[in-house]
Amino acid sequence: MLHRKQTDRKRLGLGAMFLCTILTASFCTDAASVSAASLSDAEKRQEVAAMYADYREDFPGIEEIDPEKALKLLEDLDVVFVDVRKPEEQAVSMIPGAVTSEVFLADTERFRGQRIFAYCTISYRSGKLAAKLKRKGITMVNLKGGLLGWVHAGGPLVRGNLPVRVLHVYGRKWDLAPAGIETVY
């Protein structure tokens, strides 16, 4: 009888722990999405900058450019923007005139003499690619804060040649676009 009571207590304790875990996970998930949605554009921009600063440690020594400066160079024929994201992300929107990393890597000689600016959602993947290419003697400048930094600076997006106000942000953690930009992930 004593053994049965102990077993029942263990089951009850495990059940309670399981329920608490489920409730906590559910609450934290909802809290994260609510907190991101409740941030002002300035707070979102600060969060993008903080996230990028943390990621930056993974590719030290890689040159970067502020989105505001890159935006001024958008029409410069000496500049090529390289989108390092996956095709399903690129299908949502890109920087006008950008090429995919596949196109760029297939013929890097084609872009010799141009300034190469790479980006992804927050410029982690592009920073890693820039570091890899630096070891091969190719200079690739990383767009600080990626597309999130770009849209916060007022940078345009296109799907094909058509202007759009939608951005693939990779996942919920990166859902930090400013007001007026629809996000998908």
C-alpha cells in the first residue's frame, strides 16, 4: 500500500511538472510574439542592431556598411548587392537589382571591379559567406543589420521588378520590421 501511494505521488508530481512545462512554453511563445508586436519602430531597430552586434562576433574583420550609406549607392553601377538567403525567402522580396548568391558564386569574375554588398535577413549568413570568400581573396562587404536594417533605413524592396512592402524575416525571432512592412516566415 505504501509503495502504491509513493507511485501515485510520483505520477502526480510528473503530471504537474509536465503541465507546468506546457503552460510555460505556451506562455513564453505568446509573450515573445506579443512583445515584438508591441515594440515601437525605434525599439525594433535597436533590437536589430543588438542582434547584429552579437552575430558580428562570428565573422570578425569583415567590412560592413550601414544601410543608410548602402541606400545612397543603390543606383551606383559599380555596386552589386548579393542576396544570400534561400530561394523561398528571395521569392518574397529582394533589394532592387540584387543578384542571388548562386548567381554571384557561379561567376565571381563577372563582378570583378564592383563593390560587392551582401545581405540576408539580419546579415549573419551573409557575414559568414563574406568571411569564407575573404579567405579566397574576394572582398564582400556585409550590410549591417541585413534587410531588417535596410527597411528600417527606408530601403525599397521588389518582387521581380515590382515594388512591394513585404519581407521574409526567416523566423519569429527576427520579426522586427518597421510598421508598414508585412512580414512572413
